[in-house]
Amino acid sequence: MDTSVESYLAELAVQRRASPHTLDAYRRDLARLTALAAGAELTALKSPQLRRGLMQLHAQELAPRSIARTLSAWRGYYTWLARRGVIALNPADGLRAPKRARSLPKALGIDQAAALLDGSAASLAADRANEPLLVRDAAMFELLYSSGLRLAELVSLDLPGGLDLAAGEVTVTGKRRKTRTVPVGDQARSALEAWLAVRPQFASDAQPALFLGRNGTRLTPRQIQGRLAQWAQRQGVGVHVHPHMLRHSFASHLLQSSGDLRAVQEMLGHASIAATQIYTHLDFQHLAKIYDAAHPRAKKA
């Protein structure tokens, strides 16, 4: 890849504190730009060529969201070059990605969340051979729902600093390396205490990770995704459940109960209130369902 691209990505990592996930996505997007140049210098590309590149991605049925992110990566790279005097004009300026329908995040209903998490005792009784691992799973899923953590935040939690059960708090480092402290509910605290009691069976003295696999190493995101999907199936929830769905459920249910959008924003670690406002649409959907079910004039004659 062009050395200027690597320099741009390095600056994103150091100065803007972009996450590894964001850097990987931008590297893929800028690789598309390199392919579009077909051996020519990236600085030689003009707006019509970039527009054709976007049209090709659309013809390949790349999702509008992915095309928008690709264009954002291209625009950011050329802005970076322009600031250094390498190019005079940004060829990505004025280009637009295809419009995309804004999809609402999928959240569990309150009863579904209860069915998912309240069945832990039955699961433990049914599988004594794997009881310590099920204790761990219950703690992970209670914490995800209780505190609205991202999967990466859960995976990276260490002892002793990340978790303060006495205070009922967990401290995590989220996007752009921003640290926040969020409450831990009583049921999650109880589940975590149960896991901490059996964790020494798996952990070495040098292992700081809160959540460990059978071999004593830090769990990976994929392992947690798989365990949650199995757990939801066992509990008969009826839908595929992934970790981010528990974060969405946390936000939606908290907003339904409190109506405090700013508090939800702070606990989710959103930089902008706009990112949190999508949960007001989920709340409206909840109210609309109640209306449709209960109001005598809601149903068609």
C-alpha cells in the first residue's frame, strides 16, 4: 500500500486515537482506492474516477453504510494530503454516498431480557459439569445488560482496577480511548461475585483478565458471541441474541423507565447526543405497540 496511506493511518492511531477496528476498516477502504488507481499515483485520481469507483461498489451490492464509510475514508485521506500541500483540491469533495434507510437497533423486550437472564439457575442445575463456565457466562451477560457495555469493553476488563463491586461500578475504556464509569446493578453484582469465587480455578497469578476461558486465557469476542447465542437458545428466547443487542436493550429499557436521554448518552459513552437519540425511536415503537393493543379506537373496524 502507498506509504502516504500508512502515514495517514498511523496519524489516525496516534493523534486521533482511532480504534483497531476503525483502522482495519479504513485500511480496507483505502485498499479499494489503491485498486481503483490501477497502478497510478493516488494523487492523480480525480472526482469522476472516484465517482465511478463508488458506482462500482454500489453495483457490487456493497451496503450503503459501507459505501458511505469508504467515501469518508477517501475524503479524510485526501484532506490529510491537502493540508500537507501534496494536492491542491480534494477530489472526494462534493461526492455523495447512496442514501441508506436508517435501521433501528434490535433490542429485546423487557420480558425477553428477563427470560434470558433469569434462567441462569435452571441452566446451572441442568449442567453441573460445566457449572463454573455457566457462572462466568451469567456474570458476563448480566454485566452487558446491567451496564450497557460494548463487547470490546467487556473483553478488555481487567482485575483489580476495572471492577469495584463494593461501590457497584465498572470502569471501561471505550471508543477513542475515552474512559467512563457506569453503575453495576444488584443482580449483576451477585452474578459477578459468584464468578469471582470460582475464577481462581482458571486464572494464573499473572492473568489480569476478568473473564477467562477454560484454558485460563482471556476470552475473545467471538467466543463470547458464541456462548451468548447458545445461552439464548437454551433459555428459549426465540431470537438470535448477540452482545450488542444487550447494549441496545439496556439503553432502550433505561430510556423507557427514566426518560433521561442525557444520562443514557453518558452511560453508553456516546460522544454525541445524536447517536443516543435513535433510542427515542425505539421508545416510540414501544409506546405505539401499547397504543395499538390497548386503545379502543386504534384497531380498524
